[in-house]
Amino acid sequence: MATISSLGVGSNLNLADLLTQLETAEKQPMVALQAKAKSYTSKLSAYGTIQSALSTLQAAAKKLGDPTFFQSVTGTPTVSGILSATATDTSAAGNYTIDVSQIAQSQTLVSAGQADAKAAIGTGKITIDFGAITGGTLDPASGQYSGATFTADASRPAKSITIDSTNNTLEGIRNAINGANAGVTASIVNDGSGTPNRLVLTSTQTGEKSSMRIAVDGDAALQGLLNNDPAGAQSLKQTSAAQNAKLNVNGIDVTSPTNTVKEAIQGATLTLVGTGKTGLSMKENTAGVKTAINDFVKAYNSLQSTAKTLTAYDADTKTAAALVGDSTLRNLQTRIRQALVAPQSGGTNDMKVLTEIGVSFQKDGTLAVDSDKLDKALANNLKGVANLFSSATGSTAGYGKQIDALVDDVTKGALKVASDGVTATIKELDTQYDAMQLRVDATVDRYRKQFNQLDVLINNLNNTKNYLTQQFDAMSKQSK
């Protein structure tokens, strides 16, 4: 069958525009389907926005739901550079005078210098153990003891390291010691002399029981480099002695093998950084609690603001936001509000409702904080405030704990079900759209073929008409 390359050329009719108009009409259901899919996509995005706001609220609630958060105590020293202090027990609150006379340190030993760090020294077995050096005297020049006693620390077993032809250089010995995890860090320092390379051994632990005793079972060269018995032969020079931290807290002497001193003040940890005398004020962290409560209120109000935006209706443009009339959002808002107005259980003098700490609902559904009332509650009854929001493991009491659990239930339950339902609807609409597109394409293709046939038919009729006209004209001229 003959075809027309451009619709309408053969018939001189505007068939191309007509086909376009017919295609537009056929696609009208698809346009409606697209609009419907767009509305569901907007709804899914809105659920995501609600989920984000709920996550922020849950994080704020979880913080307040942890009872240890209310037990933190901040320490403020009067002199800097001596110590810092923290506590997780409010019983540590108070004022202290602390005199740090000595900080804990680890022992450091240095070997005699070697001309070449890569030259072979000797072979044998090195055994390192730790303990305390008592008595005797230390020669400042040689860094070695005389008349001292070494008492091994039974809690730290000795460690043996083999030195053979594969690692019997100064560098090899350093690497072998570091690789043995023997409680010693080894390094090489170049002092710039004729025999500059010196092996430096430092205990990884502080405290007077971290002194090293090194026995060498091997040739004389290795013994001469590393043998070190504080109560006997010593080849190494001590440049830093193992010692405990010493401090006085309110007139009581305290010692610690590390600079992290726990329970010198009950429930507190002191971190020593230098020597000296300082005052220390340990106060309950009411400022941190106040900030956390305000953050919780802000998170709740942010959720309300988000919900209001997503359920708004513009009367002027007659357009509705994505979640207008949405029952899932309305139900979760109701559940959270009901949880926040339900009184907590407790004793006669315990706080039971948020208004007791200055947190109350406003006419627009948001929460507001009376800062003065909150400050007073925190100053007079921090434990009561803690019980209002948190509780021990196994209990469900406390607004913080309850909102945390409620949000978890909502996001894994109703909100997830709603989101999954919208997602499934969007996929179904996509499937319908694709199927409808195929039907429209088939219909338009059929119209195109029919129009082409019409074009060819009219073109042939026009050709026949023209031929007959010519013949009649010729016959007419002959008859004249």
C-alpha cells in the first residue's frame, strides 16, 4: 500500500494537528495518574520529614531518659595546669583543696651508644619483667642503683624475646622488643656523638611497680648492651624513674600508680597534669540538665511546627499540604501529647508533672519553659527532676524514657506501615502508567495508520478527478 511521508500532504487536510489533538485526549487519564502519583510522592516525602523530626525528639528524650546523665558533676579547679575532674555521682559535689606533689611516670632506660644501628651486636634471649625498686642509692651521673632491692610484680608475668642472626642489630632489637608486646616501647635516639645510636626503653605503664629488670642469656656483647638488674649488674642508664602520683586531698595523703586518680573523692575521677596546690569546686551539672530539657522542648515544638506545615490548607490558592487529614500524623501527635500530660508515679514528695519544673503546654499546642521555675527546681531537687524524666534499668517511668519508647514504637509501627503503603501505591501507579502508555501508543499508532490510508485514498481520488477533468476538457475541445 502506498504511504504518505507527511500526514495531510495527500489530502490537503491538517491531519498532523488532528492526530496530536487525539493523542493529547488519549493521554488525559495518564495526566490524572501522574498527578495522583505526585501527590503520593509528596506524602512519602512528608512522612520522611516527620520521621526526621521524630528522630530529633527521640535523641533529646533518650538523653533525659538516662539516669546517669543527671548524676554528672563538673569540677572547676581554681588553678589551671594541675588537674581536671569529672564525676558521675552527685555525692562528689563539694569544695576540696588538693596539693599534687608528684605525678606518676614510667621508667625510661638508655643504652650505651653504638656507632652503627645496622651492625650486628650479639645473640641470645632477653627476659623483661617489672617490679618496684626499694632502698639503695641512685648515682645521678650513671643513672644506676647500688644497694637496691627489686621486688617483682607478680601480676605482670615476664616476657622473653629471642635475638638471633635475623634481628641482632640495634634496629633489629628495637623491632623485636616492640613486636613482642612486652610492656616496653623501644626507640633509637641519635645523640650526635661518635657512637650516637642509643636504644631507649620506656615502660608502657606508670607507677613505682613499672620499673624494668632485664636479664640476658646470651653472648657478652648483648649482655653488655641490655643487662639491667637494679639489685645487681646494670648496663643501662635510668633517665626517668618509675613513680606513683602523690597528692593530698583535704589533708589526706593519696597515692596512685597512674595520673588518672579514681575515688580519691568518692564517685570522682581526677586527671593529674602537673604539680601544685589548687582548690576544686565540684558542682552538680544543673546547667547541662537545663540545656537538655530546653533541647527536648525545642525538639517537640519543631515536630509540632513541621506537622502544622504539612497539614496546612491555603484558602486563597485552594491547595492542601501533603498530610492534610492524615490520620497517622494526627494519631502520633495525640499519643505524644497524652504521654507528656500523664502524671508520673512516685512518692508523696516526688515531682509528677512537667508543670512542676516550669514546662507547660500553650494554646497553640507547643511547650514553653519558665526558666526561673526550672532553675529553682534544678537547684532544690535535682533528684526529683531526674526521676521525672528517667528511671533505672527495667523501669518504664520517666518522660524521657517513655517518649523514647513511644517514638520507637511509632516509627517502627504506624509510620512505617503508612510509608510502606504509600510506597506500594506509588509502585502500582507506575505500573498502571506504563501499561496506559503502551495502550495510548498503540491507539495513536492505529490512528496514524488510518489517517495515512485516508491521505492515500483522497490523494488517489484527487488524481482520478484531475485525470477525468483533463479528458473532459480535451473531448470538449474536439467537439467544437
